[in-house]
Amino acid sequence: MRLLELKAVIRRKRYNYKSHKPQHVAENVLNREFQADYNAMEVLLSDITEFKFGGHSKAYLSAVLDYGENKIVAYKLSRHNNNALVRDTVTQIKNTIIPTNTLFHSDRGFQYTSHGFRNFVKEHKINQSMSRVGKCIDNGPMENFWGIIKEEMYRLTTYNTFEELEKDIKTFIEFYNTKRITLKMGLHIPS
């Protein structure tokens, strides 16, 4: 397969990257309570995922999912995976956060464990929650959204430029938030 440059399209092996020492860690307050009914802006889930374009270039998408509404309320695509990416994403929702009532759940990525992000959390009186180490299921609905956008949009097209990818992500998120049919909309699976 290597000689012919063939690669499997399903579940390729992942490699462990160098871990970082977190500057701040929050408890797993959400604790996988995904069955509860939440109001808008009560539980926010966030994460970053990677997309490739133009052969070997990478783009990073940071997004915030309002679990109560099942909508993406903020997102930012960048060529860099850094603290500014998360800062620019959460700044979009700073005026809609409900002080002392909004729970913000993420993994333990360096962006979410930084002093800068901790200051944002304190300033806006957000309850912070983080997944356990190596337990992506603790942020299951956000991981589910990554699977949806990658299967329903990204893997169907080859992206040559950052701008093409950015345009399609914007279009898909608008579709996801307003038109994509889900069981949460009160629909039932036909018997």
C-alpha cells in the first residue's frame, strides 16, 4: 500500500502528540449529563478540529455548540491553532453568556487551560467544565458535530484553498443551525 500510496479511508491510526502541562484545569462539572433538557446558553460545548486543504496545508476550526438549542453559536476558522483562535471564537458570544448560569465545557487543550482563557471565564462569570484526560466521550455532542461536518461536507469535496473551505464551512453551519432535520426538532423515525 505504501508503494502505491494507498491509504485506508476508515479509522486511520492516530498518533500521540507531546502533552502539555496545563496552567489551569477545571472539574468535569457536566459529567456527561447529555440527557438533561437545557435552555439556550445554559450549556456550551467547545472544541477545535483540523481540516486539510491544498495538499499539505491545515486549517483549524474552533466552534461553540449551544447544547440546549443544538446550534453552533460561534465559530472561527484559522490557519493557526493557538490561544487567539479560541479567544476570537468565544468573544463572539460574550454578550449572550448568562453570568453564573452558563456552563462552558471543553477538553483540556492548551487553549482552554491557559491563563488567558481562565481570565475570560472569570471576567464573564462562566462556570467552567473540562473533560477527563483522554476521554473524548465527555464532550460527545461536540465530537458528534465534528463527525457530521466532516462526513456531510468536508469528505465530499477536495479543497484547494483556505477560502473555499471557509465558504463551505460557513454555508454548512448555517444549514446545520436552520435546516438540517434532527430528532430534537420533535420529529419521529418512521415505523
